[in-house]
Amino acid sequence: MTWRGIASLVVVSLLSSCGGERVPTAGHVVPEKPAGSAAPRPELRLGVLPERNIFRQLQRYEPVAAYLSARTGVTIRLSVLPRYGNIVRSFTTSGLDGAFFGSFTYALAHRRLGVEVLVRPQMLNGSSTYFGVILVRRDSGIRDVHGLKGKRFAFVDQATTAGYLLPLGYFAHAGIKDYRTFLGEAYFAATHEDVIRDVLDGKADAGAAKSSVLERMAGEDPRVMSDLTFLDRSPDVPENALALSPAVAPGVQERIRHVMLTMHEDPQGREALAQLGAIRFILTRDEDYAPVYRYAAEVGLDLGTYEYDNSR
């Protein structure tokens, strides 16, 4: 099997003008206050999921943050969350009210917090979706699920579609009720990039990761194409998409949506999108996540009550 056809996060917190001032976070972008403006600017905090190395993630999103700051009149700040599951927890513990969610974290937050998705990126290859893959080395001798018995498997996080729901479904469809007793060892690597590298380097016999990260890494490391193959793939699901809490003022939501949907028409917007690896943002609806909801139901996960523990 080849990689041909392989077809990426943000927590947002809006402060009202009467709210307390946020403490700046590493990697933030703060534009100057417009000349002659006496009123303080509202603030939007954008948290980036740990899909890749923290510094590289910030580099990808900083140009988009700066563009939104300049065009919406809202101060944008960036910070990378340590784990995927921290997004939903951050809404209740830190007062956050939006995110560029992965597909599973969006489904969780939509069910629990009522967030609604606005837009997602269309990437440079034309795709606005990704899928999960179960990876093995070509020279591993592993050709199907039975070859994984007693092996070491790398998941990403229990709040990811590609890095957790896919392998759960893969094992369940094969009649394996508990992967922990079937595998020799299982662990959570925290990022898709780490899973891919662990399988490449032989630290794990197999792993699960998202196709869009795999594709980006294939452009940097030729071993991704030559040394890896996959056993299974998930349905296509939306790329990491911006969703906001219903507590965010409708006018602010509409301003953000409009700027993001039209930034590809502006040279500076296109430059910022290119740094993200995208062509433009496209309108996104909750129904686009039907495969995630269906997948969760098939493996018996209740998104309204689901509790994850990456230590298990």
C-alpha cells in the first residue's frame, strides 16, 4: 500500500471590555492599539493543540493570529496546550471560550459545552479533511491485527480521533475487547509527530496518527514514505476547526468568521495562510462531524460523560 492520496488548533478566550486583563503567554502576538482609540481592545486567546513540536506549532499560527488581530480589532494571544484533553478542561477551569479543535475534541466540547464550529482550513493540497492511520514499519512482518498481539503500540491521546478512536475501532471490529490484554505494551506519546517518529525509529511496533501530520513529515523525512505502511484508516473527518462558545457575542463571532472566510482574498491574508499550510478557510457545520459521532457510538463512548485517563 502506498501513501498516495494521504490527505491540523486553537483555544480562544474572549474578554469583555469590563473584564480583567489577561496575563500574556509565550508566543503571543499583541498588535498596537489603534490611534485615537480610548477604549481597551477585547482579547482573544488562541491555544494550539500539541500536534507537533510546540515551537513549530506557534510558528505556523502566529501569522494568522497577527492577521486576525489587525483585521478584527481583537487582541490575539497564542499558547500551546500540553495535551489534547486539556481543551475541554480549560473551558471549565480557566474560563476559555473557544478553540481550533481537533475532530474528537470538538465533538466532546460540542456535547458538553455547546460550542459551535465556524471555519476550518483548506490545506495546500486542496483537502479540508484528514483521516487516521494505523502505522507499522514495512519490514516489521506485521500485516494485520493478529500480528499486533504482544507488540508495543503508540497511541496519541485519549481525546483524538486518529490517535485513539481509530485503533479502538480497529481492535473492536477484530473482536478484541481490551487492547491492554492483547498488546504487549501500550502508551500515549502525546503528539501525532511523536507516534510517527517512534514507529520509524523502532521504539514502537505500531501506532496511530493523523494523515495530515504524516504528509507534512513525509516532506521532511523520506523514511516516512519508504519505511512505513498502514494497516487501516479511519473515515475522513474535518481538519482542526475554529469553534466558539455561545457565550461569545454573536457580533464578535460573525466578525471573526467573516475575516477568516475572506482572508485568502488579501495578499497579507494569503501570506499568513501559507505559513499555516492552508489556501483558505471554509465554512464548517456540526453535521460535518457525523463520522466522529458515529465512530464514538460504535466503540461505546458516550461523549457526554466520557472521561479519559492517558495513564492507562
